[in-house]
Amino acid sequence: MACTTARQGYNYTVLLSPQRVIADTNKAIHKILGGELRILKKIREYVVASGGKRIRPLFQYYLGAAYGVDSRTLISLGALIEIVHAASLLHDDVVDNADERRSRPTGAKLFGNKQVVLAGDHLLSSGLKYLSSMNNPAYMQIFTDSIQALTEAELMQMQYHFDLQTSTKIHNAIVDGKTATLFRAAGALVAAHRKSAELYASESARLGLEFGRYFQERDDYLDYFDATRLKKKGLQDFLNGIVTQPLILLLAHVNRHERKFLATEWEYARRHGKIQSEAGILSLMKKYTIQAFFAGELAERQTALLAGLAQLPEKRPREIIKAEFEKILAVRTL
Amino acid sequence: MACTTARQGYNYTVLLSPQRVIADTNKAIHKILGGELRILKKIREYVVASGGKRIRPLFQYYLGAAYGVDSRTLISLGALIEIVHAASLLHDDVVDNADERRSRPTGAKLFGNKQVVLAGDHLLSSGLKYLSSMNNPAYMQIFTDSIQALTEAELMQMQYHFDLQTSTKIHNAIVDGKTATLFRAAGALVAAHRKSAELYASESARLGLEFGRYFQERDDYLDYFDATRLKKKGLQDFLNGIVTQPLILLLAHVNRHERKFLATEWEYARRHGKIQSEAGILSLMKKYTIQAFFAGELAERQTALLAGLAQLPEKRPREIIKAEFEKILAVRTL
């Protein structure tokens, strides 16, 4: 299906612009998610309209192009990754009664629990069906591995929900599963397309994994220290009972009295679905210079990433991925 | 994983007993659903413990054996079908707030919405990952087709929820998608294993489809006319806003006054989550002899099925599948 458009529209010597990648990804998503049922059209429109920055398809496209993979394949693979991502977001949006008093996530607000689940299932099953028609066992392996890792990370996050004891190890496992997995998959798909036997150990997969980790940790940083850049309210992770790096770092430094304060705040958020003293939490972050420390960690990771990008074989995609990376993630101005 | 057990335990000349098929299917399910996380163990135990009659794996086993497929393959495929079925039941258990006052389904009662969704995702993703490792594109195609058909049928059922206008055509499409799909898949998998080019057009797939249709319609029959045999309360479909064959038949016969009565009952069930006058509905069924008419339809289908089973190539499995079919579905004593 995507093939037809691709054959009609792509000149294999020309690298697509980011705008074109996004537009073509949307078209591919529209085609993969078929079905004439009223409710299917609604889901399709929602997924195409709520597209966000399409960072995953952009990453897939320029990373693959840097290794000489053709546009047609990359647009299809990027659309499939975006579909899996959207399905995971929808299922993450399902709420329990206990969570009703929190700010309801977009999906559940629009559709209601039941439709959100089935909408996610529809995305996943249509994506898998299309993938199966591509008849490439390595692609299938990468996608089934990724979907499993995503789900396991969601379950792990649920098990450690509002658990202030969450360790760095558990936190890292959740970040890897929930976010880095799909970026690593983008890199592994490039390796698979080039018939490399090393899928996850390939250079492109390792670059994807590091990119994904950086992407998530940067989000965790902004949530505490510059939420306006994410266009949302700050301390959402604290509010939602998710332990991230800034909180782990802080807990390692505070005295017993301050730890008790944080535990009380945490319990208040769990019970009431709002934060009692944002200023109190942030002043502790300031006291122990968590922002500067975490920013330093991120800067190191960023340097390693840029060094990795500088190794990409093709100059044009390498420059675009770097420019896009700097623009979207704003690494310079962190 | 299942392979090791299989190589150890199976004698290829011996047909397994139904008890053994169920026990081995449970073992295979346990192995496919790996993971050490506390919550994963809980899901695994739930799925193995709540197994029900395992009609799908039994059907897979004896149908496949009748075509000479080996036990090892059939146990794995049957376990995968059961896993997809269990995932679909779990996602079907997710409830909206509006539905809270109804009798809550088992899954949602035990786990809560959020866990139910992720538990279903875990089943599906683990099953797909295992399937991908089997490295058979035809199996993969059949499973992705089936999962998509299941989801589309769930969405269709949601769109026609409490819609008294639901036509026979829509009803049949829902039955095919929700129930017959996985029985058809069992038959198609047998054809795929035998390297037949005809997956869904094969004799075994067509037999599976008819079996699945019969199985569901029989459930719909019992829900109105002999619910004790299903070990549950009757008229659950009416209560849950699902139009099935008895109601379609009845609506085609009633006069304007009676139709209004049914519409009022229907609206009462929708609003209050209970049935106002079970006796009133059943006495209309009696007046228009819906039970006898529908029983006649089912008997015809049963005759066709038994004729199909009589054609199976291997005598032993053919006899067992017929005996099991008669025992589990109790066709003779309908």
C-alpha cells in the first residue's frame, strides 16, 4: 500500500526534508490503519492529528538514510514505529477509578477507557498485519521484541508506582523499556535492512539506544527544572508517582528531616492527586544543586551522542539529523 | 522452550488424551509467558488457573492430528491461540465508568482496568515474540490476521452496543470476528503446516470457521433458553446490550405494541444495568416459538459439522474430536 505512493513519489537520490518526512509518514499511517467502520476512522484521524513532533519517524528516516537505506522502506518502518508508540500511549492512558481525580490523559478524555483500549489494539494489530505482509522475519523479530519490552516496562512502572524506594537500576530499566526501546528498534531495523547479523549490537542500534535514553532523561530534567519548554506544568512525574533521576539524586543527599518532608509530600500527591508544596520540593533541589549535577550528566551523554552522529557514513543525513536533534531536543541551550 | 518438553515427552505414534492436551497446553502457556516481575507471575497464574475448558487448544490438537500434524507443533499452536483468546477476554473486561454498576467482569474485578490492559498486552506481546521465534511467515500471517479481525469485531460490537437495529449481517460479522476467527485460524494453521497454499480456503480452515460459528450461536441460544448449562444467569446478552440471533428473530415477528415493550426493556437495561421483566421477554420468545426455530437452525448447522468431521482423514482423532465435540458442546441434547 505504502509501496505505491513510494514508487510514484520518491527520487532515490534526493534526501527528503523533515516536513516531507512527516507528511509522508502521516500518509503511510493513514494507509496502514485501514477499515471503514466509523470508529476506525475516528481513531485514524486522532492518531494522524495528534502526531506531535514525530521524533521517532524522523530519527528512523535520517538514521537509515545515513546508512544508505531507501526512503520508501524508511517511511514505512517509521510509520510502524509511530503506530506502536501511539498504541502504547493509548494503553497508558487507561485509568483506574482511583486515578479519576487526577488530570485525565487525552486519550481517555476523548474516548473513554473501553475505546482507548480497543483503539490501541486496532493500531497494534493493523501495524502487525502490515508488518507481516512485508515478510521480513528480522523486522518482525525487532517489533515483537520491542512491543514486549514496552509492555514489560509499563508493568514494571505500575509495580513501582508511588514507590519512593525505586532504585536507579529499576528507573533505568523502565526508561530503557518505555522510551529507548523504540529508538534502539529504529537502529536495529537499519541493521536488519542491511542484512547485518548484529541487530542490537550494531552501531546504529547502539546509537538509537543512547539517543532514546538521552531523550527520556532530558524530559525528566525538564519536568523538574524547565517544564515550560515541554509546554506543560512541572513536577508531573512527582504528581503521578513516578520516580525519576532528579528525585533519586535528591533522596541520596537529603537529611532525615528533609526525607520525611519528601515522603509526606509524596503521600499527599498519592492521596489527593495534587502537589502540596512545589516550592518546598524545588528549594531542596536547589539546596543540593541537583539541577547543575543532572545537567552535567546530560551534557556528557550529549557529547557522546554527537560524537556518535559524527561517525555516520553519509554526510547529508548526518548533518540533518544533527540539526534536527539540536532543534527538537535543544541540546545546546539546555 | 516448548520444544524441549516436546522432544522429551512425545511419542509421535500416540495420540494424546484430552486431559494430557490440557495439561501440556498449560505448561506451554507457562513457558511462553515468561518474566520474573511479580506482576507477570500473577498474570501467568491467572491465565493458567482460569483456563476454562480449553476448547480452542483441544480443537487445534485433534483437528491437526486428524491431518497428521505432530503433537509438539499442535501444543505450541494451541497454547498461542489460547493466549490470544485470553488477551482478548482481558481487554474486553475493561470497563467504562458508565458500566461500573453492571456486574463487573472477572478480570477487571481482580486487577483493575489498568492492570487488565497491561496484562492483555503482556499476553499478546509474549505470544507474538514466541511466534516470531518459530520463524514461519504463514503462521505469523494467520495470527496477525486473526488479532486484527478480533479487534475489529470488538470495535464493531462497541459501535452497535445497545443498538436494537443491529442487523443479522452485522451480528454475523461480529460472531465471525469475535469467535469463529480463532477456530478458523486453528484450521488455517494446520493447512500452513502442511504447506498448503490455501490457508483460509482449505478444508480444515472452513471446518474451523463452521465450528466457531456453531460454538458461538449455541452460546447465544443457551443464554436465552438454557443458561444453567452455561453455569451463569440467563439473558446476559440482553442485559449487556448485545443483539444476538434469538432477539433478531423475535424482533422480526413481534407486533408494534410488543416491539415497544422490548424497546422499553432494552432502555431499562441500558440505564439501570439490570433486567426489568425477564418473564415478559421470555414469554414473547415462547409466543413466537423462537426457541424451536433457532434450535432447528442449530441442528442443521450441527448436521453439516458432523458431516465435515466424518471426512477427516485420520480415524482416531476424528472419533475423539467428535466425542469431545459432543461432550463439550452437548449437541445431541440441545
